[in-house]
Amino acid sequence: MAGNGDKDRPKKDSRLITKSAREEFERKRELRKKAKRRARTRMVIVIIIFLLLLIISTMFFSVISFITALKKNDLQSGITPRKNEPVNILILGMDIGDADQEENKSIRRTDTMMVLNYNPNTKKINIVSIPRDTLIQVDAYDEYGNLRPYWKINNAYVLGGEEEVIKHVESLLETTINYIVEIDYNAFRNFIDAIGGVDMYIEQQMDYDDDAQDLHIHFNQGETVHLDGEKAEEFFRWRKNNDGTGFVDGDLGRIRNQQAFMKQVLKKCLNPTIVFKLPKILDVVKESIDTNMPGDKMVSYGLKFLTNSGISMNTLQGYDEIIYDEYFLVVESGMNREILAAIKSGEVLSEDKSRSDYNILVLNGTRINGLAGNVKSEMESIGYSGIVVDNAEKRSKSIIMCDDKDLKEQLKIDTGINNFKKNNNEEYGNYDAVIILGEDFDAF
């Protein structure tokens, strides 16, 4: 009976046992995989947190070291702006002065001069370049013992140090300079190396050699070149070639070149990856740059600049005048109304144009043969380019057809013509201005 009972008991399906065991095995294997993935994820998170803490601590100690060690070099105290008031930082690029007296900073001249204006309300930055040939009035003796009242602003540092420079810049811009930053070419090279250099497109052939300064500049037009500190200095300093070719408008062209370079530097500095280079950058600044800006203020403004909502670069405008057989740039407030207003309001200006950026037609409406050609030559000598000349019907009064307000002001000074009207002639639509010379025109 017992045996028969065993025979009547239902048998287990071996296939079900095998399937169930397999499913359990797969479930446990998947759980182990998930556990390993979670463990790896936790490890990655721990590593990332560790690296972030390392970076933050490195940055923190770099910033603290920077704030406590920033060089002041007995500069006069800065002027702290009130809350929400614009800040104006005067940046001076210093030459070496006398190559045999590099430690004597009192005889250095300012090779580059610009003011960085930051408005905390608009979060906008206006950078204004001041040409080094700008005329200033100072009663001082020249190297020959002659008392002279007129000097170029790049001599202001030699004549009276930072105070003399600040006085004239404040007068030109009708504002207050809060802080000053002095950078020599050694500091410039170190800074560019610290940010990893920049790429620049070479718009003009550059070939200049000066053995006395051990300065050798060679860049081929049309190439894009990666500039390290040394090459950046060469690019930044170039103005003309040994054969005399170069910028038609001299230092103004050089300023445009420098501003193009600075845009690339700003682009590099605004890249988030620059944070990894911050310790090296801060080391360069504290070791190589002289300033009266407190370290904490410099860090604070630096962070604010990173969140700016607009940057413009412009150059003070003026007219050329020959004094002591030298060219001086006479800057007038009337020619710089928009720049002066932007410094106060914090609104960003559109990029300024130089004389060479305009297309101008000069028409001779007089009986004087070749007058338009003579005017073209005179205008090209002060920086205009691409001028076209032709004849027009005879007329008694000179007139300029132009819609550009800034160009009208410039042409009024450069030509002496005060008679303007809008350029509504479709035939002249390709020109920014049409100058029609009449019998009343006074030759240059």
C-alpha cells in the first residue's frame, strides 16, 4: 500500500526547478551588478568631491596669499567708490625707461594707457584707450634745459609720477580715477603665459628689428599664430616695419591692434576653464604688477567682471597739431561726448571707428585743377584711406553729405567745412561721406 501511495503522489517537474533556479541566479547577479555600479558611482562622487575640495582649498589659499602679498610699492592711496558708484581703474603699460637703469622706475614712460570703467548697476564695462601722443600742458624743462609748456601724455610719468598721470587722465575723461595698475612688459609676458597664450590672426605683415632693444618682430600677414608671452609682447608693441610701412595713422592704428589682442585675452579669461589657472595668474599679478588697489577689491572686481553684461573698447578722439616739429593729438571733449557720457551712465558704446574705416568721395567743384587730389593726399596723411576723387559741377560753397554723426564731427575738424546735409543721393550710397569742394574752400 505504501508503495502504491508513493506512486500515486504527484511528481515535481524538473524543468520548473531549473527555470526557477536560473531566474533566482539572474536576479542575484543583477543585484550584484547594481551594487557594483552604486559602489563605483559613490567612489567617483567621493573623488570629484575630493578634487573640488582640493581646488577650492587651493583657490582659497591662493586668494589669501594674493590679498596679503599684493605689491603696493608706495603708490598713493586709491579712492574707494561709494556703493553702486562706477569704478575707474587706470591701467598703465610701462616701458623699461633706460635699458641700463631698469630699476629706476622714475624715468619710465607709459607705452600704453587705458581706463577700465565698470558700472555695478548696469554690470557693463567701457575700456577707453588714451593715445600716447595726446597733448598735455605742463611747465617743465626738457633735456636741453628749455622750459616748455606742451608735452605728450606718455611723458607725464617722468614729469611727475602717478599723480601727474592721474591728474591729466581725470581732466581728459572728466571723471575720478579710483585705482591705478602698472604693468611692465615682464609682467605682461608672465600674465599671457599664465593664461596659456592666445591665438591671433595677423592682418598686416610685421617685420621690425631693433638690436638696441633686442626687439625682433616677424609675423606673416594672413596667418593665425599662437602667441605666448614673448610673441604677444612683439605683437603688442609693433607699429611699423623697418622699411617704413605700417599703420597709416600711427599710434591710433597700434591701439586698434592692441584692442583686438585684448579682446582675445578677455575671451580666454572668461572661459570657465580659466579657474584651473587662477593660482598661477594670481602669483604673476602679486609678483609682477604694481597697484594701489587692495587685494580683496581686486578679487571682488575680478569676479564681477566675469559676470559683465557687455564690454566696449574705444579710443579718445582728437586732431593732429604740429608743435616743436612733433605731432601731437589734441583731444577735445566735444569729439568724445559719447565716451564721456558712457563713463558716467555705464552704458556700453558701439565700437569706435578710425579715419581709415570710412569710405569717402571727394568731388572738385572748383576751377582749381587737381584740388580733390590734393585734399585726398592731405586726408590720407592724417589717417584716412580708400578715398575716391572726381569732378562735380562748379559751385561757390563747399558741402559735406553725411549721415554719421561722429564722422561729421571728425570731418568738420579735418576739413574746416561746416556745411552739412544728409546723403540722400542713391548714386553715392556706397560712401560714408561725400565732400564737394566749392570756391570758398580753404586748402589745408
